[in-house]
Amino acid sequence: MKRPTGPLCDGCHSVNYIVQTHAVTEWNVGCEKCHGPGSAHAARPARSNIVNPARLDSVSANDACIQCHSQGQPLKNPIEGRYYDWPVGYEPGKDLKDYWRLEDHKPGETTFTHFADGTAHKNRMQGNDFVQSAMYTHGVTCFSCHDVHGTANNADLLKPANVMCLQCHGAGLANGPRAATLEAHTHHKSGSSGNECVACHMPAIQATIADVNVRAHTFRFITPAEGERLKIPSGCQGCHGDRGSAWATEQLRGWKNVSPWRVE
Ligand code: HEC
Ligand code: HEC
Ligand code: HEC
Ligand code: HEC
Ligand code: HEC
Ligand code: HEC
Ligand code: HEC
């Protein structure tokens, strides 16, 4: 209980943590953690002297979130004799890759941080997951879905989840899914929990902090067979676990919009 929190925690849970003096300007996720240094802006407010992540390229924009929402290591560790768990020296607008390396994962192995397929295993790993998604490579950002200044929705989503997904994924839109209706894609009735995008594309993964609900951010559909083989929470088993993965695989084989070559 007496381990120092500075190197392990404080950089992500404060603003301007100074590694030499342990001084901070603020405890909490303050404005400057995402908008960069703000004193010049406070003195003479102008667009040019503050970082707005929305005006950065999508890699740098996502980096502003990934700096805290990832497991990794500083490129140079130890720093002045101490090992840090957060990207010391990074601020929004800079390149996170110059300060931080995402935790490696070993394909085929379940580790402390990853499942065998590379999906994150712990909380606070949305960044490690999201960089694997086709959405990330197409310029979607964390704040395409979340408004960190606060909303009335779960997890500060811009809109309730399905409404938000469907803005970019409605029937007929190029981003898919390629089915005439949502129900034809999900094979569950409208109003059913099995008709929610997050049900199959963001299965809940192990939560290490009691009441924090952590969902996979790779958005990949993990098949029931893969889930069973590699011990990963999968798209169907979260709700139909009692019927076994062979049952779920059999159902998928009957769904014309799902490739039979991809259900194992
Ligand atoms: C966790 C990260 C984060 C924190 C903390 C944060 N912001 Fe932001 N802010 C963003 C992002 C991302 C955007 C751009 C996307 C958006 O508008 O949601 C933004 C946009 C803004 C904008 C522009 C809004 C617009 O309509 O163009 C203002 C103003 C702003 N933030 C002020 C603040 C202030 C003041 C604080 C502290 C009280 C703060 N932010 C804290 C991430 C953050
Ligand atoms: C300085 C570290 C830091 C940065 C930068 C940061 N976060 Fe967070 N975030 C946290 C912490 C700590 C929590 C949990 C406590 C809290 O809600 O304040 C959190 C919580 C959240 C939550 C959950 C809120 C809820 O109500 O369940 C979301 C969503 C989120 N952050 C998204 C983002 C996005 C998007 C960005 C980038 C624009 C971002 N964060 C940048 C540290 C950070
Ligand atoms: C790399 C950044 C980072 C480091 C280092 C870090 N945290 Fe966090 N922490 C976060 C983020 C981001 C969240 C919220 C998102 C999540 O849990 O998925 C969070 C969530 C939490 C929460 C839950 C807060 C809530 O309101 O739900 C607690 C408590 C917490 N952290 C404590 C700690 C402690 C104690 C340490 C040091 C042992 C630590 N953290 C190290 C980024 C970090
Ligand atoms: C801001 C627009 C936007 C939003 C909001 C959005 N998506 Fe996407 N999504 C995309 C784009 C763009 C692609 C890439 C399409 C392509 O490959 O041509 C994509 C691809 C995907 C894919 C394909 C697999 C992959 O690797 O990512 C899935 C699954 C997906 N989205 C699920 C979701 C879910 C679930 C939600 C809601 C939680 C959501 N999307 C919200 C734009 C969006
Ligand atoms: C009942 C489970 C289920 C639900 C709910 C679900 N999907 Fe899917 N989705 C799948 C399966 C299975 C695949 C095929 C995966 C594969 O072949 O790798 C898929 C594939 C996709 C793809 C990529 C292939 C394509 O057709 O372009 C996108 C995009 C997608 N889903 C988006 C969504 C969105 C958005 C929602 C919510 C509106 C949603 N899905 C709800 C099971 C589901
Ligand atoms: C395509 C939309 C989308 C994108 C992009 C996205 N998220 Fe999420 N996020 C969600 C949804 C949906 C939930 C689940 C809300 C729920 O449980 O009801 C969620 C949940 C969360 C939570 C709550 C804890 C958890 O893991 O379930 C945090 C924290 C979070 N996201 C952070 C991030 C960060 C950081 C990024 C970028 C690296 C990001 N998200 C990108 C849609 C998105
Ligand atoms: C979030 C929970 C949830 C998830 C995830 C989910 N389902 Fe369902 N499923 C339901 C519910 C609830 C019903 C009951 C009928 C309804 O609401 O449509 C159902 C009904 C069904 C039925 C028809 C009735 C029956 O029980 O025989 C089949 C088949 C089915 N699900 C297959 C799947 C498959 C395959 C997957 C994965 C691709 C899946 N479901 C994912 C909740 C879920």
C-alpha cells in the first residue's frame, strides 16, 4: 500500500505532474491534458494559441486520448532512476510515438494485457484496441463517438449507442453493414438486446476495477468458435453462453449474410 503513486499513476490522473518535484497544477483530467498548455490562451484567447484535437490530423487527435487510455511504456524507461507507466513529456499536438510504445502482444498467447487474438484484456486499453480497427484507419476518432466534456448518455457517448453507429452505418451507406435492414444484419428483432451493435461488436471484457464496464474497442466480431478456442469473450456467448459455442456457430452457418469461411 505504500508504493509511490507518482511513477505508476499520477501522470494520467493529474495535470502537469512534474517528475522531479511531484508538483501538479490540478488533480483530475483537466482541460490542458487534451488542449495543451493554456496560460497564453487564457491571457489572450485565440484559436491559434490552444490545441483543439478536432483540428489535428486523426492520428494526433486520437493520440490525445490514447496517452491515457492505453497500456504501454515510455520509450526511455527508467527516467531518472524510476519506471513510469505513463508517457512522460507528451502533450497534445506532439507525436505520442516519440514518447510512448503500446504494450506488445504475443499472437496466440493470453497475457496480463491481451487475449490471444490481440484484443485487450484489461481496463484503460481502448487505445490499444482501437488502433486495430478499420475505423481508426479511416479517420474516425474517439471523439467521433464520445464527448468528453460530458453528455447524458452512457460513457459520455454523443448519442445513445445504436443511434450513433447508425449515423455512419445506416442501410445503404458505404461503410456497411451490407444488408437491407438492421434486423437482416443482426437476425434479432428490433428492440431486442441482440439487435444492438455493441452486443456483437463490443463484447464486455474482464473488468479489473469493480464497477467499470469495459467493452472491446477493436469492433471486430469475435466468433463463438474463436472465443471458445482462445478463451476470449465473444459476440454471441455473452448472452447465449448457456447454449454453448457449437450451437451459436451452427446458427451463424444458417445466416446467409455471414461467410461460412469466417465462422470458425
Ligand atoms: C479528455 C480530453 C478533453 C478535456 C479534459 C477537455 N477537452 Fe475540450 N475538447 C476535447 C476534444 C477532443 C475537442 C474536439 C471535439 C469536440 O468538440 O468534442 C474539444 C473541444 C473543445 C472546445 C471547442 C468546442 C467547439 O464547439 O468547437 C472548447 C471550447 C473546449 N474543448 C474547452 C474545454 C475546456 C474549457 C476544458 C476544461 C474545462 C476542456 N475543454 C476539457 C477534449 C477535451
Ligand atoms: C489525462 C488522462 C486522460 C486523457 C488525456 C483522456 N482521458 Fe478519458 N478518462 C481518464 C480517466 C482517469 C477516466 C476515469 C475517471 C473519469 O471519468 O474522469 C476517464 C474516463 C473516460 C470515459 C468514461 C466516461 C464515463 O462516464 O464512463 C470516456 C468515454 C473517456 N474517458 C474518453 C476519452 C476521450 C475520447 C479522450 C480524448 C479526447 C480522453 N478520454 C482523454 C483519463 C483521461
Ligand atoms: C496510462 C494512464 C493511466 C495510468 C498510468 C493510471 N491510470 Fe487510472 N485510469 C486511466 C484511465 C484512462 C481510466 C478510465 C478508463 C478505463 O478504466 O478504462 C482510469 C481509471 C481509474 C480509476 C477508476 C476511476 C473512475 O472514476 O471510474 C481508478 C480508481 C484509477 N484509474 C486509479 C489508478 C491508480 C491507483 C493508478 C496507479 C496504480 C492508475 N490509475 C494509473 C488512466 C491511467
Ligand atoms: C463517424 C462515423 C462512424 C461512426 C459513428 C461509427 N462508425 Fe463504424 N465505421 C466507420 C468507417 C468509416 C468504417 C470503415 C468502412 C470501410 O472499411 O470502408 C467503419 C467500420 C466499422 C466496422 C468494420 C470492422 C472494423 O475493423 O472496424 C465495424 C464492425 C463498425 N464500423 C462498427 C461500428 C459500431 C458498432 C459503431 C457504433 C458504436 C460505429 N461503427 C460507429 C465509421 C463510423
Ligand atoms: C447479432 C450480432 C450482430 C449485431 C447485433 C451486429 N452485427 Fe455487425 N456483424 C456481425 C457479424 C457476424 C458480422 C460478420 C463478421 C465477419 O465476417 O468477420 C458483422 C459484420 C459487420 C460489418 C462489416 C461487414 C459489412 O457487412 O460491411 C459492419 C460494418 C457491421 N457489422 C456493423 C454493425 C453495426 C453498425 C451494427 C449495429 C447497427 C451491427 N453491426 C450489429 C454481427 C452483428
Ligand atoms: C465507434 C464509436 C466509438 C469509438 C470510435 C470509441 N468508442 Fe469508446 N465506447 C463506445 C461505446 C458504444 C461504448 C460503450 C458504452 C456502453 O457500455 O453503453 C464505449 C465505451 C468507452 C469507455 C467506457 C469503458 C469501456 O471501455 O467500455 C471508455 C473509457 C471509452 N469508450 C473510451 C474510448 C477511447 C479512449 C476511444 C479512442 C481510443 C474510444 N472510446 C473510441 C464507442 C466508441
Ligand atoms: C446482448 C445479448 C445478445 C447477443 C450478444 C446475442 N443475442 Fe441472440 N438473442 C438475444 C435475445 C434477448 C433473444 C430473444 C429473442 C429476441 O429478442 O430476438 C435472442 C434470440 C436468438 C435466437 C432465436 C431464438 C432462440 O433462442 O433460439 C438465435 C438463433 C440467436 N439469438 C442467435 C444469436 C447468435 C448466433 C448471436 C451471435 C452472433 C447472438 N444471438 C447474439 C440476445 C442476444
